[in-house]
Amino acid sequence: MITLHGFAYSNYYNIIKHVLLYKNIPFTESLQYGANEQFLEISPAGKIPAITTEQGIHLSESSVCCDYLEDAYPEEPLYPANNEARAQVRQIMKISELYLELPCRRLIPFVFTQTAVPKVVAEEVRNTLSRGIEALIHLCVFTPYLAGSKLTMADIYLHYVMNVVDGVGSSALDWKIGDEIEGLTEWQTLIAGCDIAQKISVDREANREDFFATMMARVNNQPK
Ligand SMILES: N[C@@H](CCC(=O)N[C@@H](CS)C(=O)NCC(=O)O)C(=O)O
């Protein structure tokens, strides 16, 4: 059986978890907050999430894990069959990560410590986000899913990216980023309403306290 390593408060973890549940792939969850030598055997860059396959191979990087799961478990496909359409789905995923998720992540330390974001950082993040927003306006069709009438990996990916955009970016920059993309709010409601997203949201909330206690202990350099 596949093992999913990480913690339920992580949006990257939840991307993989959503794919596993959508494809009905049996898996177990192994709670892991990283930052220890042993975990590097599983995830060489120490990043959450990682999976261990049924064959005992460890894989990290969420988009790599997504592609592995699609290749190894092609039932309930999450990419279109056509090469160009597949690449377009991956394009949305890549843009979501590089130009929405990652710039918003730069703001996490400021939100976490409740300190003001330096102007130069806010400006840089805003500029990068603006490019991501323009790209998504150009690429997403919302009919009703991002790439057409069928749910794809891009829908799962962007849904969890938006956790960080809404939870960190919008509050730190005082900017409702999602509102810039027509159709995004309705799409978010659609995805958030599905059974899998609801279950993941419940599991995420259940992990909130432990996650923040672990992070605080780390910031204060104390064992938890
Ligand atoms: N590119 C990685 C990013 C994963 C990532 O940043 N995960 C966070 C948790 S949500 C993490 O491991 N943070 C701890 C660290 O960077 O040391 C992926 O797609 O899986």
C-alpha cells in the first residue's frame, strides 16, 4: 500500500491526498513534520509531502507524485488523453505554483510572526502575483472546470494553492487576489463542495493545533 508522508495542514500534502482519494488508491498516512535526518532518506530535500510506492520507492515533489499516481493508476484519469491538452493542464499547475503559491509563501514568516511585510517584498510579491493572475485569466475556461468539462489535476492543484493565496497572500497584502479572476470564486465553491475536498478540510482543521504548536516550538527552538 502507498504511504503518504507529511501533515494534513500542508496544502502540498493535500494535493496528493486528494488525488489518492479521487483515484480510490489505498494508502496510509504517516505523520511527519520534516526537519530530521531520517526523513531525508524519504524526501531528499526534506520537503513535505513524499510518498512511498507499493514497490517501496520514495518520491517527493507534489507534481512528480501527481504524475506518478496518474501513470501507475490510470483509472479515473486526471489528465486528458491528448498530448497538447495534457500539457495545457500541466501549464496551469506550473503557473499556479510558480506565480501564485511561491510568492505567497514568501509572506508566511510575516503572517506567522504578525510583523509588517517590508514594502520591497510586498511589491515584488504583488508583481509576481499579477503575472500569475493574468496567465490564469488567459488559460482557465471555468466550464465548469479549469480546463473544460472534466475535472483535471489542475483543478486539484489550484484548489490547494488557493488555500495559501487566500490564507496568507490576501490577508498580508490586503488584496482579495482571487477576485481578480472572473469565475474563480464560483469554481472554488464547486471544488470545495465535493466530498473529498470536504474530508480533507476536516482533516486539515484537526491538524491545525498540532501543526502550529510544532512550528512555534521550532521558532522558539524548543523540543515539542
Ligand atoms: N516543491 C515542493 C514544495 C513542498 C513544500 O514546500 N512543503 C512545505 C510544507 S507545506 C515544507 O516542506 N516546508 C518545510 C521546509 O521547507 O523545510 C512540492 O511541490 O512538494
